[in-house]
Amino acid sequence: MSTATALTPGEVRALPAMLSAKQAFAALALGETLGYQLIDDGDFPIEVLRFGRVFRFRKADVMTVLGLSETAAAEVQSAAATNDDGAPGVQPKAPSEQSAPTRASK
């Protein structure tokens, strides 16, 4: 019997928004047999979306179970630029964009 190998956090983030059963099992380090057994028993750790005979899982749910949601939020916050005033995403003395005036339709 082989042991399932978990995906790295980077590999999980690279997955599509809706995961197949095999992708969800890999992200959660579950083998196929155990994964399908948990689904059948109603004990899978995240919501199972069933379309006919096909199972799908939300990547956001998988990331939450793995504790990656907080990590992703922290990465976004740390990547946000701050200026001297502490305003996120604003570069000091950066040129601002101005939109062209528009005419109102009658």
C-alpha cells in the first residue's frame, strides 16, 4: 500500500478554482481509496459538490482546511506597498491617471 504525498502550498495555490476528486485528495494527502470512502461516509473534511457521477471541490475550501487562506492574505498584505503616510498601494510622487471627460447620453 502506498502513502499519499501532499502537494506543496505553492502547488495547491496553482490549482484551478474547482478541483477534481484526485486533485483534492492530493492536496489533502489522502489516497483515492480513503478519499472516496470519506465521501461515501459523509465524513470528507470539506463540502463535496456532486454533478452526476463527478465530484468537485472548491479550492478555497481546501485552502481553508490546510490553513493556507491566512497565509495567502498575509502575503497579499506584505506585498502591498506603503508610502510615508502609510497608505497601501500608493507610491509617493507617482503620476496619477485622469480619465477623459465623458458626455452624458440623451
